[in-house]
Amino acid sequence: MPRLPRAVRLFQGAVTVVTTPTRHRARFHTLAVAEVRPLTADSVEVTFAVPPQLEGEFDYLPGQHLALRATIDGQELRRSYSICRPCTPGTISVAIKRDLGGVFSSWANTDLCAGDRLDVMSPQGSFTTALPTLENTHLAGIAAGSGITPLMALAQTVLAASATSRFTLVYTNRTALDVMFLDELADLKDRHPTRLALYHVLSREQRSSQLLSGRIDEAKLRRMLDTILRPGTIDEWFLCGPFDLVQLCRDTLDDVGVARAHVRFELFTTGDPTTITPPPGRPGLVSAGDQTVEIEFTLDGQTATVTTPVNARESILSAALRVRPDVPFACAGGVCGTCRASLISGDVTMTENYALEPDEIARGYLLTCQSHPTTARVSVNYDV
């Protein structure tokens, strides 16, 4: 994990600094829905009540996410959503935007209501600041659509943590009606008029400024870097949105000399509509004479072994789920990082990786949903 700062909790307007939460075991707990609040015509904020005995399991850093699990029309579905509020005792909130054809997001927007109970995984993710202090720092975020969700928690926490910190936010949507947290952003700007710079970019509405009108392409982004997002003044960058926008921002920042170590990103999806993740835990049929791979994994201090045929090209996660249904995962697409583990022995190839930082990979971490053994035996540890 990248080095993380101390977390900031807000108690009735006061700021209390607490120690950084330890990395939670990715475990589901059943929580009651306290409130479902409409944000736009196709998005809601879902707040869960966290009982006192589980508060330690739901400590989090701004920018982290929750995996939710529900059975819809007889099918178990898991989806990850970013936490949208600073860490507050007793509650935890995520924002869910309806995706076109999205079964879980559509259900959450139409059927989920206060009093319902959902399985909620302890907070995960490293999309949070790695700066050792927030004094005299300047952070910048570029978000699209529901990508504002983790940046809401980040911006509020950063501005509350230090009277000398600054946050610049570029937030792009199709129209003004699509802007999530519109009132909250306006209130945050009113509370910190000199330390929060907020720019709404609308791709399908004409604004008074050409810079804030239309889609963000490379030319527009470079003009922003020359005017409202001067790289030389910014200590850390946060990018959250669809693959194309995030990749454009990463490439452009790299081109103007911003070190990758100072750029953090989170994706909605991988951007590859042809990639279909097979259901994990399907039977691994071994025929006589098949070459096999032995996968050993440790979870909660218990070690298990499963065998899979080489020609099945099965991921470590899929194989492990056959013998341990509680092996952690959420997206199974290399995006959320919930299935992260440490490689103890053997070698693997990772098909995709949109969740691990380069220093994590260098230290031997992998995404089990995307990792395929290339040696006859592989051992991984989820507890490290």
C-alpha cells in the first residue's frame, strides 16, 4: 500500500485527527439502510447505519470504496461504489448512479429504501492522498459524472484538515441536471471561497466560458493546464471517471512532466466492452493426462489448495472460490482491488490491472481475479 496520512473525522464541526485505519480484511457485514436520498434523476445517495460494535470495521480514508452484495431476481450481484462523505461515526454513505442496462444500479435507484438490509464489505482502496501532511498543500481533482463521489469525501476532508490546504476541482457532466452533489459543492465553495476552486464543465450546454463548454479533449485539457490547473502549483492529482478521460489526463500530465507518483486515478470500468468476466467458482474439470496447476492460498490464517487444468486458463480467484466461497472479490475486472493478495511463490501473469500502484506490484501484490499461474505451483496470501 502507498503511505497513507492520518484520517480526519468530523464531529459536529470540530476536526479530530485519528490514526490511520489498518487495512481491513475484506469481509461482508449486514447493515441497515438509513436513508436513500435522490441526487439527480438517475442517481441516489445511500446511507447505511453502522452499529457501535462494527465502527472499527468501517473506519475509512476519504476516497475509499464499499462493495455491496445483493440478490436481485435470484442472482447474487456485487458492485463497488465510492464513499461520498467524510468519516463520521455511526453512518457511511455511497452514491449510486444508474448505468445503462445496469441491473444493480437500476435496482438501487428504484427499489432500495430505508429499512432494507444489505451486505456491505469493509472499506477498501488506495485512492486517497499519500502526502505526509496537508499543511500548505494544493490538491487537484478531475471528475466526470459519478466520478465526483470519492472526490466529495476527499475535498471536504482536505479542506477541513488544514486552514492552509487548497483544492481545485474540475467536474464535467453533460448538462446541469446531471450534476451530482450540486448543492453540497456550492455549500463547500461558500465555506472555503479562497481555498476551493470549482469549475463545472458541461459537454452539452453552452457556458459563458468556452473553456467550460463542450467535451474535455486534449486541446481543452492543455488549455486548462495553462490556466486553471497549473501543474507547478499542484502537489497531488486525483482522476476519476470513464477510461478514456482518465487515460487522456494521465497521458497529458505525463507529457507535461507531472510524475506518475503524484497522480492517482480510479475508473468506472476498464473501457473494454468486449471483455466479459466469467462467473467465478465454476467447476474445474480435469481429464486424464491434463497438465495441472496447484494453487495454494491463505485467508484468515487458514491455508487451502485447489488444482486447476492449465488449458482452462483459470484465474486464481475463480479456482479459490471453489473451495472457499468467502474469498474476497467485488468487480472481478481488475478495477476495484478487493481481491488483492501477495504472491508468496511461483509466477503469474496479470491480464489487467487498474487498481494496484507500481510500488505495490514491486512488493509482490497481485489481483487474483486477473492473475493466471505460469508455473506448476503458485502460493498467495490474502492476509499480508
